[in-house]
Amino acid sequence: MHRERIARQHQQSSGEALTSRDFQRGAPSTVSTNDRSDRLRIVIGCDTFAPDVNGAARFAERLAAGLVERGHEVHVIAPGFRWRRSTPRVESIEGVPMMLHRPPALRWYPHDWLRFVLPWRARHYARKVLDQVRPDVVHVQSHIIIGRALSKEAQKRGIRIVATNHVMPENVLDFTLLPKWAERSFVRWAWRDANRVLSRASALTTPTRRAAAFLEQNTSQRNVLAVSCGLRASNYTADLSPRARNRLVFVGRVTLEKEIDVILRALARLDSDLGVTLTIVGDGDQRKSLEKLVIELGLAGRVHFTGRVSDEELRRHLTEASIFVIASIAELQSIATMEAMASGLPILAADAVALPHLVTDGENGFLFPPGNVEELAAKITHVLGFSEEEYLRMQQASLDAVKVHDLDRTLDTFERLYRGEAATA
């Protein structure tokens, strides 16, 4: 009802969408749900945003929608869908209307969906949006192109800058087309470059304490705040009844760093009498090679690739599963793992980067050494052999552990940072 009210108010005030002429006059892009005097005007800059499916995009979408629901005026700058100019327009994100500015963008063909704005075009649009919107704060979600341009132009204008880092240079090596001998130099340069951009921010955050430590280790940045991406746990359904089938589920991009092949190889080692199946929810450049591996391992009929699905389908797959498995070695938080916890699932996760922040070994799941197929297979067998009481205890532990990641806590923290107030991790 709350979101419907926002949409109705917005339609009454501006018809279906604001025009570019309205925008030039300085008309508000969103409608406040109240008359609070502390309403902020916020520009969020992203190099990836809806309809992209990844953790950084999902975080930015939920953050923007949550801020609009709290009555703030939010403008989002994100890559456009084609190489031509487009006027700012209202889009529905997470069911909430907000103003989107989408500069012309090109496809980065080494990647299966990534689009990018040419740097000089990003600077042009950053200047235009900041001069017309005159925001109280700019929140950049990456230092790469749009965030770089926005932070530079905001700094010139004395606008407060908050930055959130979702990127590790090591994670993008597969898409740079660089030869192996040049990769180490690229990583060193990329961290130095990130440091230059992030230094413009008055507050710098990452999703977890381990990610913050990683950033501090590789740059000169200090006092990096760990602020969870957050989620609405109430949007997910936990089935606490005994499982009739043994179903594993993975949710995420089907890319190299997710190491989905480790899960497949572990599945092939399980006792066939257990009747274990695996559902891979998501899509990516590694899908064809993984489908080939399924055949090679003799797993045809036991592994299902869904491709991209709706939020409703994603939640259904989680609710119906027995265990959530993630072998990724590059998670700065993992929204998908939090979604699985909110669905009451035991978690089996690689002991890498930020996943240990979500999984307490022996409580809401188990950790396994990254890439260790034998250990993962043993953990799967162990959990599937639980009594109903043991399994229910682990389900409840996931539900309890995810409470600390409530989206409202995340929004509270960013509101304080936007106003220049002290905030805690």
C-alpha cells in the first residue's frame, strides 16, 4: 500500500513521467511521503544498475528505493541501454518511482552484459545533473567511470561525497583481455587509481569488515565503515517443514569467480541414493562451459539452469531448496547468501573473503576450504543426514543471523553519513 500511494502521488503531480522540460525547470523527480524538514536531495552514481543482476546493482536499487520511501528526493545516474541521448525519466525500481538519468552507453563485449559510458560523456552528464539537481549529497557506487566523474564534479562544487566500494580489481581480470604477464601490474595500478577517486569522499563504506580491511590494506584509506547491503527479510519465505527432496541451490552470476564447477564436482561425488539435485539460478558467460561439464560428470537430469528469473521465482527456488551452496572466492558480502538465510536455509560456503561474516561454522551452516571438492561433498552429505531437530536448528540460526542485516539499519546509517553525522559500522 505504501508504494502504491507513492506511485499515485507521483502520477497526480506529474502525469506518467516528468519531461525533460520539467527537469530543466527544477521540478522534483520524486514525491515525498511526508513534509519532513530533513528531506535530502541525493544523487546516486552507478556503473551497474537495473536491469543488471549483480550484488552492486541490487544494493543500489534497494538503497535508492528505500530512500524514496523515506521521503527523500533521489536521482540515479547509470549507463543507458543504447548509444543515443535520452531524457531523464521516471522508472519504477523495486516498485518505487524515481528519476533515472541514463547517459549513452556502449556494450563491453568481453562481458556478457556490461555497458559503459565514455569518460568524457560521463563528465558532461555529471556536470549537467549536478548543476540542475543541486543535490545535498552524492553517493558513488564505484570509482570506475560514472562514480569517478560524479566525485570529481561534486568536489569542485563543494557537495558532500559518500562512496561505497563494491569492486576488487582482481575480480575484473577475466574481462580486461590483458595477457597474464600484465595482470599483476594492472592490479597494482587499479588499486592506486581507486585510491585517488575514493580519497574525494568524506565517508567511505564497504559491505563487510573484511572487505573494509582489504580496502585499507591496498590503499591509503582508513576508517572505512562496514555497512551491510541490507535486505527486507520479510520478503522471503522460510519453509520449516521436513524436506521431501534433497535440493541444492545456488543463486548468482554464472561467472568464473563464482567457482560453480566446484559445486558440480562435489555433486558428482555424492551417493546417488541421496537423489540430490542442484538448481543454478542466474546466468552468465560460463553457462555453456558448465552445461558441458554437467554432461561430462554424468549429472544430466540432476542439474537445472534457470537463467535469469523474476524476484518471485528466485524466492520460490530458495524456499523449496534444502541447502544453499556458494563456492565463490570473490564476495565482498553476497546478497544472495543473505537471501538464502532469510529463506531459512543452511548455508555451505567457501571460507573466503566476506562469506565467513555470514556463516558461523556449525551454527547456520558450514565453511569449506575454497576449491576443496571433497570437503564440500562431505559437508553436503553431513547436512542432508541431519535429524529433523538438527536441520530445524540450523534453519532457525540462519533466520536469526540475517536480522542484523535489516535494510532499515542500512538506511539509517547512510542517512547519517549523508548529513555528515557520525555513524558506526
